[in-house]
Amino acid sequence: MSEPPSRPPLLVTCTPTQLGVFLECPRRYRLTYLDRPRLPLAPPTALQTIGRAVHRALADWWHLPVASRTPEVAAGLLDDRWSTDGFRDADQARRWLDRFREYVRGYVAALDPLAEPLGVERTVAAVAGTVALSGRIDRLDDRGEELVVVDYKTGLSPPSDDDARTSMALALYAFMAERMFRRPCRRVELHHLPSGAVVRWCHTEEARERFVTRAQQIVDDLRTATELAASQDPGVRDAAFPARPGPLCGWCPVRRHCPAAVGAERDPWEGLDDEDRPDAWDGRDDATALA
């Protein structure tokens, strides 16, 4: 008697953000995306507040009529999107608003308001093997023969060529955009507003595919860990998603729920005037629940 055909593995849906969290700390991944009921996250840091306000203001700017796309309007949009969340007090929030208002004004002054992007805050998605990838691109430019992924950076340390070259998220965004629009998309750019620097990288098809393969491998590990974590034994669950304690524990949004966390919890406004500030979680987070 012949064996019944085996069922193909189910698609696992995930975002580049989720893959990054799992690589950085599997325990943080489990506490953030898997455990139910959902755990309350720490309040946003000032760096996150800054990043989110800038991203939203720039998205709003591109949605305006062309005649309204001026540097002064962009600065006003930042005012509308600004929040005091994460700052020490209203005075500190005001000072940083003043600073980033100038950054946004200067950045927008160098843009061509007629160069309509193909997408702003654009969601892209593609299937690779048993992985259903999705994510949101800050800006997707149509440069004639190719599409270009643009990612805004608001951390105070300028990015390097290596940041663009080694970013799995950017490579996966380019892969998804090319699949969705059926046009070449291998170039990625980091636009750093505080310095005005633009860091560019062009992936070869082979290099980009290596990132896709790596994403599939991470999802395989994630699938295995999730199956083990279904056990009711807390020891098994913890072993499946081990903690990786380190300097970023103080900034982790779920550190209050993690006994393995080391060091003191950092104040949300720390890092603004410190050269050792962590920029890992600045800006908005496009993470969505793993299905």
C-alpha cells in the first residue's frame, strides 16, 4: 500500500523586522509576537518618537499637491506629527523639534517635488519558498530603468556603506519590490536626515538571493522553535527561544517581562546626547504578528 502524499509545509508570513528581532534575541521575539495574552510594551523612547514623526511628516509631504511641496510646509508637517513621548520634559522635546525641523527643511530642499515616487510608505510582499515576506518601504523611487528602495534614517550617527550593503531588510525590500512590479530593483539607499548624507548600494542578483536564502533559513529555525514552544513546559519554551542578554537589554521594549535581562532599564530620553546611543530601534517599526 502506497504512502499517502505528505502535506507541503505551510507558508510562514513574516516581515524583515521580525527576522531581525529573532536574530537579535529569540526571547524578545517570543515575548513580542507569540506569547498570549500580548504583553504590554515599554513606552516609546525619544529616538523612536523622533523617527516616527519624521517618517510620517515626509510621507504626508509627498501626498500633497506638487505646488505645496516646499521645505517650509515639510517643517510644518513635522510640527503636526511631533509628540513629547519619551522625552524628559516639554523643553527637551521642543529643543529636539527645533533641531529636526531644520534637518527636515534641509532634506526636502534638496528633493525634486516633481519626481513622484512609485510608492510612499508602500507595502510590498512576495513569496520565497515557504516564506511569505511582507514589509513597508519608506519610499520606492522610479528611476527610469530601475526601482530604488529609499530608507530614511534619523539616528544621530551617519550610516556607512556597510550599513546599506549588509542590511537584510533593504535587500528583502528590493527583492519584494522587483517581484511585485516585475521591474529591476537592486539599488538601495539610506537617506540620513541629520547629516544630509545619502549612502547607496547596488546588489548583484546573486548577493540579493543570498539574503533571501538566509531569510528562509531563519524562518526554518523560527518554525522549529515555535513548534517546540507549543509545549506547556516553561523550560522547553525558554530553551526554544533563548535570551541573548547584552547592552541593548536596557532599551528592550519587553525587558520588564524578561528575567534574563541584564543591566538597568534606561530612561527613554537617554541617548539623545550620548555618542554611545543605540540607534537599533529608531523610527517606526513595521512589525506585524507572525501567522
